[in-house]
Amino acid sequence: MAVNYRNAGFTVVIDDFWDEDHLEDYRALFSYPHFHKIVLLPAQQVAHQRNLQRAGEDPTRGYIDEGIRIVYERLLEVAPRLSKEGWVVVDSSSMEVENAVDSILERTGYKESRMH
């Protein structure tokens, strides 16, 4: 579906939770031009704080915090390797959404198209 939308002229973003065991699910997409592998990697404490801001006292907050803890346990270990493998790893700790988008566009060569 992502390839079909891309071929139709759309910018496609697939948002997923980091799980290295499921990267094979996306392997075919990685071979297409104009598809970029991007990981937003704010500091773990920032991820927890953002979860608190979104969830407040919602009972799912603890579940998501535990997910953040589990993901970061592995992701921090593999992040340097991901960069070497062509992933764009963005520390978005101190970025607003617009800044993160601009950083991604700049690092993937799309900065000019956003400005038009």
C-alpha cells in the first residue's frame, strides 16, 4: 500500500513502535528509492514526559511507560549501528514537531520541497 500511495504522488509515513524482530516486515520497502528509514529518538526521560503529557492520569499511561522502557532498553544499544546502516536517527528531545520535521526533511534531501 505504501508503494502504491508513493507512486500516486503522496508522501508516505509509516509510524510504528521500534521492534527489531519485525524489521523484516519492512525490508521490501527499504529497497525502493525515496523511502527513508527514520527513528525519532528523544532521551528516554523526554519520551516518558511526553507520554505523561498526552495520557495524563489515563490508566494506559503505565502500560505505555513500560513499553517505552522496554523499547529503549534495546534501541539505545542498536542506535549507533542503525546510523551506520543508513537510518536517520533524530534526537528530538528539544525539538518541537516542526523542528523535527525540518530536521528529517533536511537529512533526507527534501528540505527544498517543503519550502515551496
